[in-house]
Amino acid sequence: MSLYLPAAIVETFVFFFATFIVIMLFKKYRERRKPAALALATAFTFWEIAIICLMVMRYVTYVAVDLHLIDDSINYAGIGINLGYLFSAVSNVLILTFVAIVFSQSPFFRSTGMFLPFSFGILNGVTVGLLISNLIRNPLTPEYSMTITLYHVMLTFVSFSALIIFTVKPLRQATFKWEKVGFRFIIGSGVVGILIYVSFAVDNIIPIDYSAFFYLAYAFAILMLIFAYIGYVMPNFIRKRLQEPM
């Protein structure tokens, strides 16, 4: 049985979920015209581009390795992974930018301004530089080292942890049930966002191609998108059921 086709199909499902969330986030930005909404929508757009890179190259790998219809000496999956993590690194920066804008009146960001997102951008720029170097050095057979994986996991942990930490205070101060539910789902999206990349890291460590942790990562990805949809967009049919004060 093919290893690549099931993986590509799972990534296709995630892609459709991500597309829906991106559309809804840009719709929210169009309604409010706030920089935070734009930063968040753009962050998920780059994350979706990462999924597209992985998905497309996985299908191409299937065509090359399993169907033998094109040259199978090229590491298409490796190209997809490098591009995917590259766009994911950009998404990391935008997530932290979103946090800095939304919580700009908190004591921390009032004293530091955009220093943290700027510094975080430089750190993620290292990831981008290493990935581009991989693609330039070996454009047909790029590798993706465990060092880059762990570095990216660490930076992802920082961005989502910031989201979680700064959301706790407004959750405690929220008056209405729908607000509390929304903040809880935002925190939940941050938690599973971290678990996505932890699962991918474990999948890279264990000596099994496309292990259960690979699919677990995408299960977490779907959960993150669902939680993000409820937390950030808060559809009307959910909000109407949560209108009464706590």
C-alpha cells in the first residue's frame, strides 16, 4: 500500500478546512478593518500555503514513486517539507504580531511595543534562511534536519504560548458566556497548535515513515482550525445560544 497517497489525502482535508477558515477570517477583517484581524487572517493564509506545498508535493511523490509516471530521483516530498516549514515560520511571526496588536495596551506590550514580534521575526528568519539554503544547495534532493525541526518547534511554542498567556487575563475578566467560550477556544487553538509541531517532531525522530504521529499532527491541525473558527469568528448560531450573562 502507498505511503504517500493516504498522507496526501489527509493533507487535502486539512487544506479545505484551512481554506474555509481563511475565507471567514478575511470576511471578518473586511467587516471590521482592524490590523489585528488582518494579521490573523494573513497568518492562517501562510499556514495554508504551507499545507498546499506539503499536499501538492506529496501527490507528486505518489505519482513518481508509486505510479512511476515521472522522474522518481527527485525528492519531491523533501521540497514540500522545506517549503512548508518556510511558510509556517512566516505564519509564526504573524501570530505573535497579532498578539502584540490585540494586547497592545497590556503592561508588557506598552513597555516593549513591537520589539518582541520584531525579534521573533529575526529568529524565524534564521529558519527561513536555513530552509532556503537547503533548497539552493540541493534543489532536487533537499534534506530537512532534526535541528531545524526542533528549532521550529521551539519558536512555534513561543508564539502559541504568548497567545495562550495573554488570552488568560481577558478570559478571567469576561462578563458574557459567549466571550468566555470564545477565549477558551482561542486558548485551545494555541494548545493544539503546539501539539501539531510536537507530533511532527516525534514523527521525524522515530524510524517509521508516516507514523501514527504524522496523522496525529493533522488531527491536531483540524482541531486547531475548528477551535480558531469558534474562538475568532464565533458564528452567529453559537453566539446566539450564549448570549446570557454568566
